[in-house]
Amino acid sequence: MPTQLRAFFASPFADEYQWIRDAIATACREMDVDFRAVDEKVVPGESIIDSIHTEIATADIGIAVISGFNTNVMYELGRLLGGSKPTILVADKESISNLPFDMKSFSIVGYDAKAKDATDLTNVIAKSLGKIKGAMRGEFLQAVATSKPLPENLSTLTSTITASEIQSLSAIDWGSVKDEGERMLGKSGCKSIDVEVVETDDFKGWRQTLDCPCGDTVIIIVDLNGDVKRAKVR
């Protein structure tokens, strides 16, 4: 069974943020992401700081409510970013208008603290999670295409790939696919740069993209069995 992506949740622990926490937890459930709030996960007798460090280290995604720039949240955010965790930042309008200089370039999900529109916040967070999962999925396919190790922190990325895709990916010798595509088109020395899913009404498989020394880009269409169906210069 694929493993869920884990989202570490950083937020001030105060009643005024409970509706935000609930909205974000709902978004995580909708997107099949494991919502991890350290106060729910700390083991009795274990240091809360140790629990925070463990949760951040094992998280795939971060979600940080930076309203008011709470010192604990900012510390946790620093560890998330230092660990190269894709992180969704959430803040009220006042905080967004007073961002520190080094955060002004960040994309932030805003909310109205007075309106408390939980449904809207859930929808926006769900969309953000979807974009992150899509981007991480692309990194996974890129690693497969180029025969490189999986990028750091993507060990549970299979939650964004279907079971049939995982089986097909692991069974295909992409080096041999590249070689066959080169032979079909009289090319050599090409480099595999991407693999994408191809799905139409009458075909499901893969599209491998090659970058060739002559400047051509080659597209190879492969079925789920790993058989090359056609190759062309784009």
C-alpha cells in the first residue's frame, strides 16, 4: 500500500486559531495527506522539542500559520525550510502586510480573521497541497527518467503515484527504451530528461523525452509493458 505524505503543522496554540487548524486538517483529509500536529503526536514522557524535531525530520510537507510571527512557529518554519520541506504559509491580512524583508517573496495563503471562512480556507489549502503533490510527483518521474536516486525527502512519494504506475515504472528498463528510440530515429548519445504519463481513450502508457546532442528532442511512446510503440522528433 502506498504511504501517505505527512504534513507537519506549525501554529500558535490558542483558541483563536482552532478554526484554522480544523480547516487545514480537513484539507489534508480531502487530499489524503497525514495531518501531523505535534500536540497530538507527542509520546508521553518524551521531550516536546524532541518530538518537534522528529516530526519535522519525517515530514514530507510543512504547513505553517505565521500570523503574529509567533516565535515557536518561526523556529519550526526555519527547520522546515532548512530541511528543504515544501511548506505552505498561512497568515491573516495584517501579518501579510507586515512581513519581514526576507519573507516578502514567499507565496502566502491569506485569510480574514474576522470572517473565519473555514470552507474557503480548506479549499485553498487543498489546492495548494494538490500543487505540491503534483510537483513532487514530477520530481519522482524525473528521477526515474534519468536513473537518478530519488530526491531527498521523497521517500513516501508513492502516495501520489497509482499502483499500476509504480509497477510499470519499476518494471521498465528506461535505458533500453532510450536505446531503441535512438535506433529507430538514427540518433545516438541522447539523454533522458523526463517521463510523463500518457492516457487517452484507447491507450495508456508513458512518454519518454530525450535531449540529443544534435539539438533534437526525441519523444518515445511506451506502453505499460515497456514496449516502444513509436518514436518521433518533436
